[in-house]
Amino acid sequence: MFESFWKDIKYKAETGNMVTRLVIINVAVFVAVNLVFFGCNAFAGDSATSAYRTFLKWISLSSDVIYTLTHIWVLITHMFVHEGFMHILFNMLYLYWFGNILGDMIGDKKILSIYLLGGLMGALVYMATAKFLGAGGIAMGASAAGLAIVVSSAMVAPEYNMRLLFLGDVKLKWIAFAVVLMDLVALATPGSTNSGGHAAHLGGALMGFLFISSLNNGKDLSIPINNFFKKIKNAFQGNKLKVAYKKESVPRRNPLKRNQKAHAVSDDRQSDQDQLDAILDKIKLKGYDSLSSSEKKFLADASKK
């Protein structure tokens, strides 16, 4: 049974989109953190709590800027760490629902960048405001990254309807507004026990706004991040990426025909981009449900490229 379970997870990780992979990573880290907790309780005896908290601090964000700078990896690891079941449940629901909508709109390749940038912005806001808000200790979770995706999706398709339990169809823009408003209210409430966390959430929301605003102005913030991971992937693949050099002569091709073919491909790409822009504009004005079946299929195909 466990072998079949593992095969299903592996298949989803290999064939699923970026949202699916991020959910799998978060759940895997959640399981690992809880295994460490049980291990500490089983073998560490009286020092179990201390050992577990030390481990947790090693992978979580600290309000101490010096500690964070000397443990720089926590800027990334903290956004995949969760302790409580309800904490990870709601964060993964946010990520799954809104991430899939956003991926269909702007392409799956941008999801990881928004997630990471949202988490990083949340971390910076947390560290910058922790002392002023009386927050301290450590912070963890994908809430800031999730808020970045929620706000991004609302900016791309504000009229898109989601069906909510007991509420019926609600437009994305109102869902995003409500989520951000809850953090603002919690942050302004005296005696809030998670003021630093709410500030971090708002930092993630701000990054979602900045990402889509930059994209609308022709600047794609995901390009340097995707290029970075592409270089890492190429480095690990090593010799597999090298094309064997063939010594035999290669027949010459007519350069005119080659140029004509390249020009035709360029025209096709421009035509596809124009159609995609028109569909996105239609979504902003009338909502996703206004698209025809052929337009929805084109959008889905474009998001996989």
C-alpha cells in the first residue's frame, strides 16, 4: 500500500503543475517536522521541548536580523514550514484554489516566482516591523506567499467568480479584499498575539500587487528567478545536456528558406500573444465565465507553455 501511495505522489510531482508541486513540498516538510517532534519526545527525554524548538528555529524566520543573516537559508525554508494542521490546511487551500486560477491566466512558470517573492517580502516586513509591533521569536508558514498569489489572481481576473460555501458566487476581487482587510483589522487590534505574522501577510499581498503591476508594464519579475533555477537544473544534469559533436559533414541548407521559416514562426508567436492579450483583457472586463470554450482551451494550452 505504501509503495502505491509513494508512486502516486511521485507521479503527481513529475506530471503536476507548479501548484501541485508546492503543495507536495509543504506537506512533506509538515510531515518531517512532526516526525522530528515525535522523535524528540521519544528519545530526548526531559530536553525534548528544547531540542525541538532548537530544530524549529534552525529552519524558521527569526525576528533577530543578525540571526537571520547568519542563517540565510531561513529566508526560504520558513515559507515551507508549518506546525499546526489547521495552519497548513488553510494555506494549502489558498495556494491550490487561487494558484490554479492564476496559473491558467498568466502561465504556470510564474507561480513559483510569485510564491517565493511573496514569502521573501513577508519575511522582510516581519523583520522590519517586529520590534515596533512587539513581536518576537520565530515565524513560519506559507501565508505571505499565499496572499501574494491571492492578490495576484484578483488583479489578473477581478471579475472571476468563485463559488463559496453558504455565500454562492463571489468575485475574486472581493475575496482578496476581505482577506487583506482581515489582516489589517487584526494588525490594528490591540493585544493581537500574531501582529508580526499579520504584517508579514500584508507584505506578501503587497508583493502580489507589485508583481502583476510590473507584468502589466512589460516587466516580468519571474524571468531572473526562472533563469536561476534553470541554471541549477542544467548544472545537475551535467553531461546529459551536452550535445554530441558530429564530425561528419552537415548538408548545407538554403539560408533564404531558413530565414523565411524563422519569420513564419515569429509571426505565429506574435499572433498567439495578441490572442492571449485579448483574452486576458476580456477576463478583466467581463470575467472568466464570459470566455467561449475555444478561448478557454487556448488559455489552458497557453498556460502550459
